[in-house]
Amino acid sequence: MEYIRKAEDHDFIRIAEIEIFNYRLYFYPIFQNDEYYFDVLRVPELAEKYRMSSGMYVYDDGTVKGFISVNGKELKKLFVEPVLHNKGIGAVLLDYAVKQLHVEYLWALEKNERAIRFYQRHGFYVTEQRKLEEDTTEYLVMLKRDMTEGDV
């Protein structure tokens, strides 16, 4: 857990970059919305939005490589720099969210099978709860932490 810390003002540009890279790589193919992904979604605006929020933590081993956003018991976001996927950074972030921040559930895009498999490998299960992603025809599914399992 030594690499996880609360996000500071100077982190928000980097956090926005990581999120936007992931959105374009993994969500643009699903939604195909050029206006949103290339005009609306911009680093300075997203960084400014995050400056006003709380509950953000970064994985920083000298370079910010990923982040989580937590609201109460909900994991709102978990993103890792795409070129660093499969290096264990996401697992460290999720472990911190569960053990230190007491996260119990999250919502994931139903078509994001890669993310759903990741969460399932780390002690979460897909529930029957679904809801429409705002302003789209795509569904989100709720995943909950299996409280019968040990640590993530």
C-alpha cells in the first residue's frame, strides 16, 4: 500500500490523462461518439472537475500510474495507464479501496467484460441490478464484494 496516497492538486492533470486514454481506448468503440470523446472530453476541463471532488487516490511510485475515486462504500472509478495494464497496479488500487476505504460495490458497463472479469477475480460478483448509463442505451451492472471471501 506504500504507493497509494490521497490525490493532490498537482495530480489532477495526470488523473485526467489516464481516464481519457482509457475512455478512448475502451469506451469509444462501444459508444462511437466523436463529439464526446474528442471534443467534450478534454484534460483541462476534467482536471478542473476533479479539483472540486474528494475521495480520489493515486498509485504513485514516482509517477502517477493509476487512480481510484471512492464515494462512501462505492468505487466510482478505477483506471490505470493503459500501457501499464496487467502489471498489478489495478489490483493494488482495488485492494486499497476494499481494505482501507471499505468499498463494497461498484457499477461497470455491461459490455466492459474485461473490467467485469478483473473485479470478479478480486472478490466481486455481478448482481441482478442494472441501470442505463446516463444519456445512452447501454446498461451498467452492479458488482458487490463477496463478504464471505477473505481479503481481495
